[in-house]
Amino acid sequence: MSEPSEPSRVCHSDPDDRRWSDAAMGLLRADAQRSADTHLIKVDLGDPDHQLYLKDESTHPSGSLKHRLARSLFLHALANGWLRPGAPVIEASSGSTAVSEAYFARMLGVPFIAVMPRSTSPAKVALIEREGGRCHFVDDPAALGAESQRLATELGGHFMDQFTMAERATDWRGNNNIAESIFAQLAAEPHPVPAWIVVGAGTGGTSATIGRYLRYRRLPTRLCVVDPEGSAFFAGYRDADPTARETGSRIEGIGRPRVELSFVSQVIDQMIRVPDAASVAATRWISERLGRRVGGSTGTNIVGVAMIMAQLRAAGSTGSVVSLICDPGDRYAETYFDDTWVRSHGLDPAPWSDWLDRRLGG
């Protein structure tokens, strides 16, 4: 009787790559272990029946809410075997995600390239370059993804693709995600379970994580997502149309010209479209009350908070509302805090400042 042929086998795994991946995973875990949680700041509205809390994500080492996302994306990519030593990481980003990913790429010793709209603020470009990243500019924001994939193919790197991966890279069940952190920090407050959480949509990852967590934990808190003018998320939600298209957003970090794959509309209870003049006004309004500048996406959040607070009062309901400080305002000194830039874009924040005073207290 003849001997059978040996079974065929193929091995693409490189032991050196695996050792590098193991070491990189250890670096990311050590960074997470060193990181403290961000503060939940109570904003005094002079209303004992309604509380406002802002989770200050600007205090992360890379300066924004996107620090959480960037770490999750790198962990996800490493766990999937997509990163290799020396191979560049490429990301499509309007700024803050790129800053945070540049931080982690430098930690792991891999090159980083941010594919960005040419209109991105110079301050964010400088932050990316300070972390050792390189900026690759495009004129059409809708071309960010295609150009990132082209570069990844050409350079033998990995396109991180936050707009697809954000909703799946974070463990929405807990594991110290932003939703779990919010509820732990509210435990001793008058309303430990908030009536509403208000967030913006950039990738859709934060709203997906919070919305899923609320359902998983069977919590009554409702989720409101604010969207700036020019972004497709609002129209996509309103019309149940994942193919919705818009021109793009002037509020950096949130809003997209198309509905991204990470946007999970089914977990959202309400969406609000916020005019850019209102976002600028609210950015300045809340910065004055906090005693420090915050970014434009935080201003968009505050407009949503004002509307939700009015909704609660109209219904005769008490409770708290939680939102986010997404990043610091020093990144926008030449845009949202520059009167010349504001006027050049045809924006008039003054009526919206009065509107905010009437709804949130002057």
C-alpha cells in the first residue's frame, strides 16, 4: 500500500513580524494603563432641576476625543495582523484623528501619513508634524478615502480607515469605553442616569459606542446626535438614506459629505442640524463660561444641549444632560476665534449668542 501524499501547507506568517506585533501591543496596553480617565465637568446653569455635564476629552495626551478612537484603531489593526514594522500607516482625517494616530504611530515607530483637506487648520498640521507625521493634502474632501487607499497600496502600508472601522474597533459593551466612564462618574450626582447624551458625528464611532452601550445596559438615557450644516449624516438619518450626499462641513472633526459606514443610525433617538453660525457662537459662549477655549465641535454640541434642555423644560421633565468637550480651542485661533475668518465665511454669531443666553442662561 502506497504512502499518502503529505497535506499541503502554506505559511505567510513572519516570526519577526509577530514579535514586533506583540511588542507593539504591549506598548499600547502600557499607554492605556498609564492614562487616567477624563474629567466630567459640571456647568452651572442656575437651574436646580436640570444639570449639564461636559466630559473633557481635550485632556488626553494627544489632546482630543480622538485619542480613544486612535488607540482602539491601532489595537484593532494589530489584532488583525494588518500592521508591519516599518510599513506606513495612512489615515483620512480632517485633523484630530490624525493628530492622535500620529501620536501612536510615533510610539510604535512606524511612519504616519495624514491625508487631509487643504483647508485643515495650520495648528492641526503643526501638531501632526510635531508627532513625526506627514501631511498629504487634497482639494476635494470627498476624495480623502480613495487617495488614502492609493497611497497605502503604492507604499505598501495600511489604510487605517477610521470612517469604516470606528464603530467596530471599540468594545461598546464596556471595557472602559466613554459610555461606561460617563455613567461611573455620574454615580453620586442628583441624576446618576442622564436624560440625554448629546454628541456629534465625525466617523460615527462615538455615537455608535454610546448608543449600543445604552441599549446593552437597558438604560433609559436617550442619544441625540448633532450635525453641522453641509454634512450628510442629518439627511441620511432623516430620510433613512445611506446614500445621502452633501458638500462637507466647516466645523472640523464632525460632519461628512457622505454617510460613512461607521454611522449607526438605528441607535440614535434624535438628530439636530446645527447652522455654522450657531456652532461658532456656542464655541465662544461655552469657552467664556469655562474660562478656556474649546473647539468648534464642542460648540455644535452646546447648541444641541440648548435644544434638548428646552425640550426637557417644555415637557415638565427634570434630569441631566451630558455632552463632550472634544478638543482645545487653541487649534482654532485662526478660524472660529478669528473675527476676520468668521466674517469672510459670511457667518454672524451674534444672534445665536443671544439665543444661547435665553436657553442656557447668560
